[in-house]
Amino acid sequence: MSIALLASPALADDPKPDVTIKTKAIEANVFLDAKIKADPAMAAESLAGGKKWLDKNAAEAAKEMKQDPQFFKDGRPVEREYAVRYVSIVRDEHHQ
């Protein structure tokens, strides 16, 4: 199964984020699609990666805000979406 990692603008139907962080410098969200949520191990791994990504972006935004506060008047929205886009099927045949 392949997982696409996307930094995307707000989705049209405004789903609820699975993880979010909001500071003076950044508002960041992570979204998991239903297929990922249905697999507990994949959901846990995706959420762990998403939280790490949120923390990294929040730290970078805080540092940048100290250097250039004019670029952070309304915060900086960022999003990451974990979605199953396709599944590869590999067929292997052995003849003896």
C-alpha cells in the first residue's frame, strides 16, 4: 500500500483534523483518510509521523517569526494529508 504525503490547502468539506497544533506563528493540521484510520497500525504510524512533522514546523515557524514577525500577522496555516492513493499488486510465478 502506498501513502501519499501532501501539504495541501483546506479541503472543501472541512473535515476535522486528526492532529492539530496552533501557536502564534503557525496553525498546522494532519488529516488521515478513512482507509488509513481503518488500519490501527497504519493510523498509529501516520499519526506519529504527523506529530513529528507538526512539532518540526512549529519550531521552524517560531524561529522564523522571531526573525521576520511581519510574515506571521495571521499565523501560517499548513496541512498534511495521509491518503491511500493506490495499491500495487505484484504477481510472482515459479515453475519447477
